Amino acid sequence: MRYVYVVTSNGDDIRWDYKVNPVRFAQGGEARLMLITCYPPGKKKAAWITHCKLVRKENM
């Protein structure tokens, strides 16, 4: 199965302490994908999140 997503928002600054306030994932609703990164790895100088929405599923 191939999943096709579209970016709905990009570049939200999420510099917070994930150990105290982790990202919470919804257990229902529409299918979404979150891409989360930080730079340099493991540091809080830059941390960003991109939100994506599922637009279709394709058989391969």
C-alpha cells in the first residue's frame, strides 16, 4: 500500500522540553503525518514540525 500525503503547515517552531511536555498523538480523527526534526541532533537550537494530511491510499 502507498500512502500519499499533502503538507498542510510547515515550519512550526516546537522548541520545548519534550521530556516534560511530549508531543501527544491523537487516537482518532483523520489520518495525519507529523515530521519532527531538531538541529543539531538532540539539541534545542532549532526544532521544527511539518503537518501532513492523508489524501489517498494506492495499491502497489
